[in-house]
Amino acid sequence: MSTVVTIRDRRQITFPKELMKELKLQSGDKLFFKKQKGNINIEPIKKGSIDLLTKMRQIAKKSNISLSDLQKEGKRIRKELVEDYYS
């Protein structure tokens, strides 16, 4: 599918309904933008990442690790993984 979208005053764009449906995207989903050789690639961030945060909360409740410390470490690891994957 090819389409043209317009960047509005507040840096917003509207995704075509057909594309949202095809990619199973919903309002509030997150997208990863990557500039590559003068182009912009856009990839949805999978729901699995959100499920992982729920599991992290459960682990924090059962251990002596604070949720804050667990989240900080998770963010650090996730950042490394994203940088490795998309570089």
C-alpha cells in the first residue's frame, strides 16, 4: 500500500484507516522511527514489550528488588537491545 500523508502544524500525521487495520495498530500504540539512507522506516513496537513490563512488576513484588530499580535496569537493557537491533 502506498499513500501520501501530510505533516500538520503540531508535527502530527494521520495514518490511513486501511493501513492501521492491516498492521493491527490501535490508537496509543507506539512506533519506532529510524532514518536510514535518507529514508524513514517506521516499525510498530510489539505488544510483547508491554507484557514484559507487567511481568517485571510481578517479579518485583516477589523479590527484594524495588520496582524502580527493576525498571531502570530494564530500560537500560531495552535501550541496548534496540540500538543493537536497529543499528
